[in-house]
Amino acid sequence: MPLVYQQNINDTTKLGVWHITEPEEFFLQKVTLQQEITHPNKRRQHLAGRFLLQQLFPDFPYELIRIADTRKPFLENEAYHFSISHCGEYAAVVVSPNYRVGVDIEKISNRVEKIKHKFLSDQEQQLLKEVPLLPYSTLSEKLLTAAWSIKEALFKWQGSQEVDFIKHLPIIQFDGDEDKAIAQCKILKNRLIDLPVQVLFFNDHTLAWVIQSV
């Protein structure tokens, strides 16, 4: 069973990561395709995310999932707050009936180096350069990917449109080691919110998640 990571964050909130090795038919035995998706890998990711929701909460009504204008999935009755992320052969979800949540999973790569100026301020880049994880003068792929994943998780948590990753989602502090980290962040959209974002490094990927009372 390729549930490669699961954490009960608190009494009502669960986080899980599924390694997608099964054929599409495996997932279709439990869940249905809710939208037309032509690419086979995208279909498996879609199905795996909904399958994982039910693995964590067997009564999760995946068939009632709707998609907001921001492309954020939600339940109209808000029986559960949830967030889904896909990357390659992995699907990650975080679910809670009581807390707003956000999750993102990314493969560590150098592609973020070219776009770091679009989501990190000069101050944030300097902050990451000073992380003990990195005894060099340039940013590592690992930290840059983690920073992107942090901001994606924040974006999913706040759920509104027209968000500037630099202006509205600043990273204020970053502490961690080779396996995990925590980033103290702010959301400066509509109102000021302080949010800690947890980060896990595993299998050449970064996993970031955030939970907070609604």
C-alpha cells in the first residue's frame, strides 16, 4: 500500500502522501472521475487525490467537491476543509473538519532558480542564504523549492484571487535541518495573519502544509 507518509496533525486534522504506482482502474474501483481529463497521468493524479481523501476520512463526500474560480476545490457545506496537491508520481492531501488547510508537494529541481525573483523578495533570498542548511553563498535547489512550496501552501490556505507571492505572502523566518523545517510567514491580503508553515523533505521532494482556525 503506497501511503508513503501519514501524520495526524491534531485530533481532527490528517495529512497524507500517496505514491501513485497503481493503474487508473485501481482508483476507479473506489472513486469516479469528476471532470474530463485527457492526459492519463493527470487523470491518475486526480483520482489518487480523491482516493486519498477517503483513505484518511472514509466518510469524505468526494463526489460533492466543487472547484472555485481560484481553482481551489471545496465542499459547499464545509463539512471538511481540505487541500490537494499533485507532483509526478505523488499526491498529497490535508483534511480537517475544524481548520482551514493548505498543502503543496514539489520535486526538488533547479527550475525555481530561474523564477526566484518572481516569488521571493531580495530580503527573503538573503534570509534563505543564511539558513545553516546552506553553507554557501548561493541558494540551493532544496531551499528554493521549499520556499516555492511554502508559498503555494499559503496561497491555497488563503484561497483568494490576485495574490502577489512577494507582497502578500512573505517568509519572515526559516529554521530547519536536512529532514524538516518550519517557516514563520505572514498573509498580507485583506488582513494580517501570522502563519507557521511546516516543511518535510523526502524522496527528493518538498512537502509543505499549513493549518489554522477558520
